[in-house]
Amino acid sequence: MNSRARSFLHKSRPLYRLALIYTVAWGMPLLTVTPALSQPSGQEVASPGAIERTETERNRDIVQRAFEAWANGENVFNDLLADDVIWTIHGSDPVAGTYNGKEDFLSRASAPLVSRLQTPIVPEVHALWAEGDVVIVRFDGSATTTSGAPYRNEFVWIFWMKDGVVTRAEAFLDLAAYREAVNSNEPREG
């Protein structure tokens, strides 16, 4: 690698790492680092310092601990989500859309599924990436429905963090599996 390329990568390192995260997460480049996105020639860019690494590590740890607690049966969403979180579920199912606030998300998106599960969803994290205020989690979730059938789904959640809580989230999941569980099972009583 020549010195000019090395200099460019050093100057654009935070952006480059973000592009790498998206490339790994979906197996295709969603962001491309180009000189047009870097600082003008001759202008120094501060390298990621202790503050950025600390933010990245703190956010990764918060989400990792939350998923570990969730896997152990704890309800983590009250502490993990900001009261005014904006949660978007991508897809074409009726549950897809944007939810404004924790209560809106929990009552209109989460409750219809959770009420039809006999056991809590147990997440199995396959990968967790963090960069600054963004944390991406790739996980599978499994539970037993109220009819005794298995519920299994695959998820990618992207979190934007601020002050230790999720302020914005985007969720990608198998909405057919969600809909099947909601439509084929009676809600729990009580």
C-alpha cells in the first residue's frame, strides 16, 4: 500500500469501519468509502480517540449485557429502550412500519406475538457489531407458542444509542414466521 492510500485510510478510518460493518452484516456493500467522503486534501482528521472507543465499547457492552439477560429470562426492554424510541420494522406485513415510543412498539408490535407464546423468546446472538452510537445485532429467537408449536425467527436489529439507551431501532426479521405465530395461536389468558 502506498503512502497516499495509507494516508487516506487513516484519515477516513471511522467511515471506513462503518462501511465494513454494513458490508459484513448483509454480505454486500451498502456504503462505499470514496475520497469525496473524506476530508479535503491536506486537512487532518482526528483519529478515533479514547472517547469514540469508549462510546463504542460502552454501547456494545450495554447491548451485549441486555441480550445475555434476555437469554436468561429477564425483561430488558424497559431499561434498554428510551421512552421515545423510534422503532421501524421493515417489510410488507401489517406489523411493518414505524412505532413512535416504547409503549407504541411494545403494545402494537411486540404484544400481539408475545401474548401468543407459552414461553419467552430466547435469543441466540450470532454476531454483534458496534461503532460509536450504532450497534447491530444478528440473532435467532425461539420460543413455544400457546398451541405448543415451535416459534423460530431470524433477526437483524440496528440500534442507535444515546446516553445508554436505544433512541432509534430498525428491525429486519422473518415476518411470515411472526404472522404465522400471531394468526395460528390464541392469546394467553390472564
